[in-house]
Amino acid sequence: MPANRLEPSNMVGRAAQELFPGAVVALGMGLPCHLPRHLPATGGVWFIADSGAMGFQSQKSDEGVVDAGGNAVAMLPGGSFTGVVDVAGILRGGHTDVAILQPSQVSATGDFVHWTTEETAGLSAPSSAIDMAYGASIVIATMPHQYPGERSNIVEKCSVPVDGVGRVGIIITDVAVIKVLATGLELVETAPGWTAEEIIAITDAPLAVASDVREMTFDLPTFEPLNKIYPSAIDALSDVPEGSVINVDGFAGPGGMAHYLMVGLRDLGVKKLQLISNTAGVARVSAFGSPNIIDHSILVENNQVVKATASYPVSPSASRPSAFEEAYNRGETDLEVVPQGTLAERLRSGGAGVAAFYTPTGTGTLLGDGKETRTIDGKDYILETGLRADFCIIRGHKADTLGNVVYKGTSRNFNPVMATTAKVTVVEVDEIVEPGQLGPEEIVTPGLFVDRIVVRPPDFSAYLDI
């Protein structure tokens, strides 16, 4: 049996081959923390640590910036900081493409025990590994093939309570690359100098050998940032399908509205849209707007809206109904009224992977009719579900080319939380700058939430020609 096993740099280097341009990668404690130092600092991959750092490398150190293992790291241009609540939402909400962890055991079905749990005998101490494992599309385990004392870490069944059930898809050890398939474990690559038979001999779990098994290579990939800039609103929204659920910000008046994107959506003429918004086109008829302001009404008047989920869907004046009210009264649209705070929390929950939550708001009213109720500590609550959207159109002030966004004035109301809940988020800004021109502390919406950026034309008016 060969004496040489792979160094950690080789193991994480092989893990890097599973990444791709634009990938959002959550790194757990231990071996995964070695990865950023081995990739060029191109900004093409987003590394996230539970410390709150997003977009970093480990070749230098910035005071006060650490990774998941407490190691000093340096922020890349375009990197940003966030708090534990938002980090947990990113990890748990399905916003990470890849999670790279260091388990101490992985079973034949992809169950894992994190190394921190095994090191604390009798306790479950996986830290954020659970959030990472259950939120990522792909989970890669990087680990020694054997524990000290030559115990196999690749087992038929874990010997202690697991931290994740069926989550691991790829295992990269110091001797092999193994895929976790529905039929069991399959050896697909061997470390230099090792044979399949030698690896099978030190593996407790049944291990099939792929017909095209090959020797591992360690060539590091290079990544370029994705091009998120679109030339126009029409180009950015051309693939919106009929029946889409769309987040559209708007806080009574014009503040925060993506007027240019709204016009583009109107001109595309996509039908049967379901809008999620604080209002439903009342800027024109409120004291905050003007009679010809662009708002949700342009979509309603173009017969594109079949439903609105909103907090304030009505005009403040009974004598001046909004276009949505008129359409609703004609039976052309449906409406779900949601208290403003509940709407914000439903959006936050949807973006953070929380399916539902209990709130006291609306209990005993029409807004609570038909909803599950529960008494907690003597107080009544109703169950509300998280909201998700197909597309989101938001208004920012500046964005860098990576999609990091800062806001201006009241545009920072529903825009940031709406950006977290959509499959595709499109932001309209006044200016696009290079990475590093927005400070890490001033970035409000990290670029990992933003898919497309358009610049609002300088001569564009938020008012219709009438």
C-alpha cells in the first residue's frame, strides 16, 4: 500500500475543480478553509464564511476579518460583510451552489458526521455545517480517508448520530474521489500511486469502481466573473414567462420603484402576472405621487396582472380609485391583503428558507380567516407562509459589475428583502462601478442575490407623457 497520501492543498485543489464561474461556495471549518488561497483572486467565485465575510481570499490578512476557522483573511474587491442572521438566510435559503465541509464520517448513503461533533464526545456540535449542508445544491466532503488508528471514515453506517442525512454528493479524500449515488458509493478517481483495490481495502463501506476510473489531477481552474450587465430593460426581462410571480417594490410614492424596468415589462406584454408588492399602483392617486407617475398601474392597465399580494392596494381617496381597484371590482384580478410587517417577514422567510412562521398580527380579523392558529404562552398566533418569486425587479442607486448594490433614500425599504426571494433578480441603477468602488461595509444587497443589472437611461422620466 502506498505510503504517500495527498496534502490538504491537493485535496482542496481537487475540490476546486467542482466549482464554476459565479458559484456561491460556503466553506466549513477545517480543510475547506484552505481553498481560497489556492484560487486566483478574479472574483469569479463567491466564498462565504459563517463569520459574515463574503468574497475573500486567504493570502493576506485584514484586521478583524476571519473565515469559518478563525483564520485571518483579506477581502477581495467587491467583497462585503453581513451579520449572522443574513448569513444563515443565505446558507439555508438555497442561495449557495456548493458547500465544502470536513466530516469525520460519511456513510454509503451520504449521511455525515461533522468533525467538530466527533471531537466533542457525547455532544452534537456541527456549528453552521448543518445550514451549509441543507442549503447547498452540491455538498462536497473533504476529509482524510482514515481516522488516526486506521479506522475508515467512509462507512456503511455512521457510528454516532449524524449531522446531515443524505446530503453529501462527492467525497474527496487523501487517496480518492468517490461519488455518492442512489445505488451506493462509486470510486471515480484514485490518488497518484494508488490502485482501486488498495482503496477498497481501507474502505468499510461497499465501494463500486467506475468503468472509467482515472488518476486524480490537480490543475486549478480560473474563473472570470459573470457578465451581469444588460443593455436595456427589454433585454433583461425578455425571458419572463406568462404567469410569473414578480416582486415589485414601491412604497406608496415613487421612492424605490424600478420605473424603467416596469416600462420594459409593460412593453413586453407578458400576461397573467402575479405581483408581490407593498402597494398595487396607488402612487398616482396618493398625495405622494402625481397623476402621471409610472407605477404598477401601467401593468394593470395593459391587462397583464391577474393577482396582487400587497399591504396597501387601495387609493387613500374613495373618489379616485387606482387602476388595480377598478380591475378588481370588475373581477379581472385577485387580491391577497397582507399586513406590511407580515409581508416583509414573509419575504424574509421565503428568502431565508423558512417555510412558515407564527405571528400575532391579524388574529381575530378577516386577515386571519382560514389560517391555522396556535396559542403560545397564552397568546393567539396565526400561521403565515414564506413568499418566493420567479423574478424580482428592484431599484438601486449604484451597483458594481459583480451585482453588489447600494440604495438611496426610501429605495431601501422592500428592495433588499425582495432581492433575496426571487429565482432571478434584476436591478435598475443610476450607475455601474468597478468592484472595490463600493465599500464592503456600505453594500446592502450582495451580488450573489443579483442576476442582472441595467442602467436607467439619464433621459428616462418616471412620468408618463400625457
